[in-house]
Amino acid sequence: MCNCGNKRSQYSNQTMTLSKSVVSDEITKQMWPDVKFEYTGLTTLTIIGSVTRKKYRFHHPNDVQVIDYRDASGMMGVGVLKKVKS
């Protein structure tokens, strides 16, 4: 098998780097704004976002929390949470 002058090993040893400004811009960019939800239950509630895996804690009835827009659709299925219109 031809090694073609070690070009394969040279290619596999190359690394690619991204500048920090490109990476940080991609991380902080949001497609939509976050959403507020109000808790209508009687005790406390801790719920984990289905996408971000972030924990959201509602401490008392009528407690309002800002929910990441990526987790908002999953929160709509929780009976004791209602979306707050801004």
C-alpha cells in the first residue's frame, strides 16, 4: 500500500482551532427570548428542563420563573404551570 510520502499521517495530525470570538458569539446567540411561567400548584415544584437539563424551582403558589426558550415547549405540558403573557 502506498503511503504517498506520509501525507496521511501529516493530515491526521493537523488540528483546527476557532477564535474565541466566533465560539462565544455562537454560544450566546438565542433564536427566541426566554419565557416566563407561573406556578399554580399548592406546594413547591422542581422541574428539569427537557433540553437544557436545567433545574427550575418554584417555591410557592404564583411564583414566576424565567424558563429557557428551549425548555418552554416541555413546560407547556405541565398542568400546574401556565405561560405568563408579557
